[in-house]
Amino acid sequence: METYGQHHYPGRLFIVEGVDGSGKSTQIALLRQWLISEGYTVFFSEWNSSPLVKKTTSKGKKKQLLTPTTFSLIHATDFADRTEHDIIPPLKAGAIVLADRYIYTAFARDAARGVDRRWVRELYQFAVKPTMAFYFRVPLEISLSRILTGRTELKYYEAGMDLGIHSDPRESFKLFQQRIVNEYESMIDEFGLTVMDATLPIPEQQRRMRKLVRPYLKGVRRLRSPEQKRTWVDLTRETLPVEMARKGAMEQ
């Protein structure tokens, strides 16, 4: 199996990372719409979505059976399955693959749970190196307010309650998220993450993201020629649809 940085496929892989409430999911959804409208073939992959381990993960969380190491191994299995079936085939075919969270999520969360950093990195050595990896940086207090507003409760593992760092779920969540932020910040130079200011307005973030992605699209095959693009796309270059902006704000 080829190792990280040694894969050579005609397709492009763009991924987003960041803590919960950073707005990364909104941005990659907007990027996906734009790429499709530009005529590109786009595939999407989401963290912890493989049917291979979905039931096992759900059962383990429900019964609170997952240790930091087993949690790490289950996510690695999920990622391996998606890499084999959802990521590499489209890249080989010359398509664009977008991923909401990638291996850096495991590096951040697992290390925040006390798992050895070197061990986790070696575990994911089979991963394809992204064409670009965006890290949406946001002050912790802002991301926390986005997540906690309107929430009646936090899930056990989401709040890091398995670590025993605080008896109150909200306080535990804050402490756990800070650990994750620290890990992300330490990975910026190590993996060449492209830092995005997640406090900027949603349209501005998207414009900057498209500008950074565009140079890497050269040579990627399109299903349609530029002349066949839908006319509404030109409008989104200046102002994103109000509905999408409103949706994004709610998700954040």
C-alpha cells in the first residue's frame, strides 16, 4: 500500500478541518455547489460515515464502551473503508473529491484523548495527501457559543466525558475542545494546513476559498465547457444566495 505523500492521481482532493462550530461544513458545501456548477465531477466524503463500522460505533457510544484507543481504531477503520471505496477510485478517474474532516481530525481528537501522537500518525500512513487542506480557525468562545446555543444536552463522547476532566458536560466540552484546538494549531506547519479566518462573513470565506482552489483546477476534466455554465453561478461570485448564508449561520 502506498504511503502518505506518495500517491499520484489525476484527480484533486480538497479537505476541510476545524473544531465543531467553525463553519467548515458550510464552506465545503458551498465549494461543492460551485465546482459542480463549473462543470466538474465532484465526490463527497464525510468523517465517520462508512457503513462498515457505523453500527459498531453507535453501539459503543450508546453503551459508553469505547476507550480512546478503540475509538481511534474504529475511526481508522472507517477512514480506510472510505479511502478504498469513496476517495481513491474518483481520484484515479480524474474527479474532484471533497472531504468534510480528514486524518487531521483523528490526529487532533485522538491526541486530545491521550493517544500517542506518533502511533496515530503511523496508523494513517495509507492516507492520500490532500491537494489542499483547509483549517478553519475560530476563537474557542465563538465556536462554543455556536454549538451550545439551543442545545439541551451534549453527547457523552462529544463532551469528552470519557476523559474524566470535569463532571459538568459543558465544562468538560470546553476543556476538551481547547485540547483539540491546541493540536490543530501544532499541525499547521507540520502538514501545511491552509488557515482560514472562520470569523469572516460566510461569502467572504467562500470567495477566498475559491480563489485558493482555482489554480489547482487547471487540467482537471470538466463535464461541460465554461460556455455551458449556468448563469446563476456568475452571481454567486459576488454575492452568495441569502438562503445559503442563512443556513450556514444556523449550522455554525
